[in-house]
Amino acid sequence: MKITMVKKILRDGSPCPKCAEVLERMEQDDLLKRMDEILVADERDPASDGMLLAAELAVDRAPFFVVTHDDGRRDVHTVYLKFVKEVLQQQTSEADELREIMKNNQDMDFL
């Protein structure tokens, strides 16, 4: 299994705030060492590795994670805490997961 993380650089050259937040959290939790590859999706360069992979996989949010299995199958994860729980098998709280889902999908509302 190979894990690729894709982080984004905005048109003004600054890092994507969510990507920076996730990277900081991964550093704190010592999870960066579990990434086999970190690609940059640079909005200023449509041919950057991360932009090409995002286009190929039809992913429109960052950061995202691609898990390539030994049989070639690929899974894409756009919700960090869900990725941590399901792929890296680290414990997360349900409240944190729901908070991240709501933050990433601001058009959602509670019934």
C-alpha cells in the first residue's frame, strides 16, 4: 500500500489554510512518516503533480489522500479525520469527525 498526500498552494503563493492545519496536526501526531509521497497542487501551475492527480481523480478539495493498494486499486480520502481513523487506524473522536465534515461542507445543515 502506498499513501500519497496532496496539499495545495493558492494562486497568491500562500499555503492552503486547511492544508497547513492538517500538516501541523500530522506533525503533532507523528503521522507524516506514514506518507509515502507528498505532492503539491499549485494553483499557479496546472501541470504541477498535485493538480494533475486532482484532475485525474476529479478531486476538488485539498488536502486529499490517495491510498494505492497493492492490486492497483486507489481510494481517495478528502476528510482528514476519517482518513486517519480508517486508513492509519488511529483513534479519533466522533465529535471531531463531525466538526470536520461540517466545516468541509458548509452547505449542510442539521434537520
